[in-house]
Amino acid sequence: MKKLLIFFGFLVLFMGLGGWWLYQDMQKQLNMPLDVHSPEILSIESGMSLLAVADDLKDKGWFDYPVYLQLEGQRQGVAGSIKTGEYLVEPGATALSLLEMVVSGKVIQHALTLVEGWTFKQIMAALHGNQFIKKTLKSTNPKRVMAEIGYPGYFAEGRFFPDTYYFPVGTTDVDFLRRAFNRLETVLKEEWDRRALDLPYQSPYEALIMASVIEKETATADEREKIAGVFVRRLKKNMKLQADPTVIYALGESYDGNIRRKDLALDSPFNTYRYKGLPPTPIAAVGRASIHAALQPEQGTSLYFVAMGDGRHHFSTTLKEHNRAVQKYQLR
């Protein structure tokens, strides 16, 4: 019996020492830099286990002890909590830091910029051309797209906020568009809530339409409120807006860079040379600055403006003054 107790005592001691050595070796290996000499991408697909990820590290030659990573994940209680996506693994990273990364979901963020002044067609082309966006839309038809993202009956033009959006690989086109739509709604409401008094808009959507015309009229920051003031005064006086960008939008793909006299007579609800009031929908994606200008127009008396050829405009109060400016800047 005494010999048996001594044997079991040595066995327990041996097992304890073995466990202690295993734990120390595991921590040593987990805290050593991975065999990565330049930034690399680790992809974790849906359904992969932590052990499968650890085996992938071994296959890549980055880490030789996949079981250690699995055991550490179990010890921390996070083995079943890894997130799918792409992860940037840089030189100096350890298996332990990588475990923390994949559990927290610090995936690579890709970027796509929607540009101010883009049409819905241009936005869809950018989405289609982005390799990191997952294509799930069944159609590019504007009405069907709006229905698929959850907003049936909404016009698509001008409803997506231009900005740089960051997203993980595999983000769907539906999720991306829904995010840009909601961002536009938020910005529009913020600006509408602090709008100036006595504006000729019946709804935030009308202000958005006006903002899209301003967006296409000028890229000069300090002119937006001036141009907004002209358009607001013309609406109040029941004058036609006579905005060239609306004619260009109405012409569509037939526009070749020049607006001719016949184009000004084009029978389209978007042609503000022919019809009074605002166009029926926005004509482009609108940034916050143009929305702000539409809702905070500059006070004044000018009713006309003409491009001076340097990106800026000359503003006039009377038609006589405007005609002289046209003669000077456009017909010279």
C-alpha cells in the first residue's frame, strides 16, 4: 500500500509538472511572433472553427502549434466566438494577438466613395464594379432596387448620401444602399429641422430636389447659398428656374457637352426652362453643403446668374444687367 501511494504521488507530481510545462510552452509559443515578414491577409469563412483557422495558420507556415491555439481559445471560453471576414496580419503579430483580433471581429475595412453630383446610374456602376461588395440585387431598375432595399414607391435618384463608406468584404449591395439611404435621411432631417423661415418648400423632399440643382450648378463652396437665394426668389415670384443642369439631366445620354436652343424647348418635366417650379425628383446625389444651402439661402435681390468661365458666376438683379453679363462672359 505504501509503495502504491508513493507511486501515485510521483504520478500526480509528474502529471502536474507535465501540465505546468505544457502550459508554459503553450504560452511561450502563443506569444512568439508569427512567421510573417510582410502584411498578409487571413480570411475566415463562414462556418470555420478555431481549430480550422489554426490549421490554416500552420498550412501557411505562420504557426506550428494549432492545438495550442485551440486550447487557449477553450481556456478563455472564446473558441466558438470567432468572426468571419478578412484580417490584416502584420509582422510582429502573435497567435495570441491574432486570437483576440478574430474574436473581436477587427476585420479589414474596404472603402467605396459615392461622389457628390453622381446620378443613380453612376452609383450602381460603382457598386457593380467593387470587388468587395456582394451582388445580391436582382435588377438595376430604380423602382425594383428601391423595393429590394425596403423602400418601395420611393424614387431612387438623389436618395443616397455621397460619402466614403467603410465596410467588410462580403457586405451586400442591398446593405450598402440601405446604409447610404438612411444616412441621407438623417442629414436631410437635421438640416430641415433648422431651416430658415419662409421657404417655398412643402416638404424636406422638395428641399432635396432644390439641393440637387444647386449641387450641379456649382462646386464653389461660397456660391451655394447665393445660387440657392436666386432660385428661392425665382420660385417665390413664380419665375422659371431656368437651370441648365435640369436640361442636361433631361437630355440624358444624348447630352454631348453643349446645350443648344432646341434643347431649351425639350418637352420634359425636368426642363426648368419650359416648366415652372421644381423638377419632379432630384437630379443627382446631394452633399450636406448643398442641402444646407437650399435650406439656408443667402438673402439678397439677385434673380439671375451666369458662369464667368473660371468656375464662378456673375449675379444680377435685373434682366438688363444679366444680358450684359451674358454678352460679356458667354458671347465674347
